Amino acid sequence: MSGTKEFEHIPVLLEQTIEGLAIKPDGIYLDGTVGGGGHSEEIAKRLGENGRLICLDQDEEAIEAAKERLKSYADRVLIIKSNFAEVKRLAAGLGIKGFDGILIDIGVSSHQLDSAQRGFSYIKDAPLDMRMDRSAPLSAADVVNTYSEEELARIIKEYGEERFAKNIARRICSERKKAPIETTLQLASITAGAIPAKMREKHTNPAMRTFQAIRIEVNDELSILERALEEMTQLLNEGGRLAVITFHSLEDRIVKNAFRTAENPCTCPPQFPVCVCGKKSRGSVITKKPVTPGQKEIEENSRAHSAKLRIFERRTSQ
């Protein structure tokens, strides 16, 4: 059975996001991470007969759930299995020159975390996978069993912000010499064993940062986000808005920097009296500080606690 009951994912910062997008009934919108369709449904409700919503996701289960949830809006919604990194090519193929609003919700869905077989969870045993697109060639097992100790240490430190990255990488390489590391709980146990006992209590879960790092590597999440933000700010129509929801500091930093650059791209030395580089501002950041969930939302959905929403508005005639 497919549908929204199977693909459980509570949309985070829903009211703030919909308000921030300032939806026009006849506008063209993109949800680059449709998930179970929660945000998309609220966008579609606000569109008239001339409005359009393009929904993307690389997860086949998310696509099926979104089709079920959004079937009442089939006249204005198009759902495509794709990564939001392909937005420029997809827009060209659909004859869309610009969007009035774009939303991307960067994070693993509750459904993906709760489906043990997907291999994202460090508390449920399953084959190491972590692919958001299950047709992609690289899995978590590949990373864990084939990357060098130096490369593992680098990604665990950079993407997981884990202070014991070298210890963990060394332990992984030692254990895989005995036999391949094939399951999530194997990896979680190895990770915990590489962290000093007195420090484990200070972690939410000793494996959390390592699993985050490997997931980011498997799905190439950060470099895709950087490239996509550059294209998305350019694909907005005048007055169009780009809303991005992130769940950890690495992503939020990328969004903050991308929006800052789009707002003020000038690379001239500060002592120059006038700009000579020719780079023009694409607009302005609407959210000077990120929007975060209130206590009520966090109590109802604990996974919302780290969410941050930033919004950029396209203005070319400044």
C-alpha cells in the first residue's frame, strides 16, 4: 500500500514557509524536495487555474506518496522524479523561463529515517545504504568499506563535525580488515567504540555525526546544494522568492553565504570608489536571521528542533 499514511513526514515550519513564499494564484512554483507533499499541498491550495507547481524528488517512495496526496490538484501540479540540482535543465525542458517561488527542504524525511531498510538510522539494523535515490551507484557500504582511512577521517570531520573523526576512521579500517562492515548497527557499534567512554554521554548518540557525514557523502548533498542555490537565485522571476529549510549548520552556512553573495556579489576591493567588477545584485535576503520553530512545533515534532528557514527575494531593479 502506498500513499501518505505510509510516507509519514510532518512538514517543518509550514506556516512560516508558505507565508514567506508570498504565493500568487497565477504564479509558477517549484518544490524541489516534495517528500510526502505537505508543503506542496499548501502551495497547490493557493494556486488558481493558471497557477503551476512543479514537484521534484529523487526518492521513488516520496514520488508515489506525493502523487497520492496531490491527486486533487492534478490540473496544476506536475511531479517528476529528479534531483533539484537538475532544475535549470528541467525548467528549460518545460519551457519555464522563471519561477515565482522555489522551496527546498534539505533533510532526511521521517519516512526515510523510520524505514529501517533504507539504512539511514543508527538505531535500527539494516544493510548500509543511505541513498536517497536508490538507483544511485554509491551506497554507504561502499564508502565505509572502500574509502581510505584519510578520506574517511576527512568526511567524518568535515561533514559530521566530529572531533573523534580520526579515531573513528582508524577503527572502521581496522574492523573492515576482519570482514566487510555491512549493517547500520555494526557501524554504530564501531563508531561508539572509537569515542572515549567519558565523552559518549555528551553525544546525543555516538554514531549520529558519523552517519550524517556518510549520508552527505553518499548523496553529494553539500556540493549539490551550492550549485543549485546559484542557479535557483537566477531562475526566480522579479519578486520571486527562494525558501530553504536546513537542519544542520553546514547546510545553513552554505545557504547564508549563497544568499549573501546573491545580494552583494561585488568583488571589488573596499577602497574602490565605484564598482568595476560588473556583478549586479540579484535581490535581497528577506530573513536577516533564520526563522526557527516555536516551542509548540518542537513539542509536536521533535525532528523540527534544528530547522532553520532562510528566504531570498529576487529584485533586479534595485
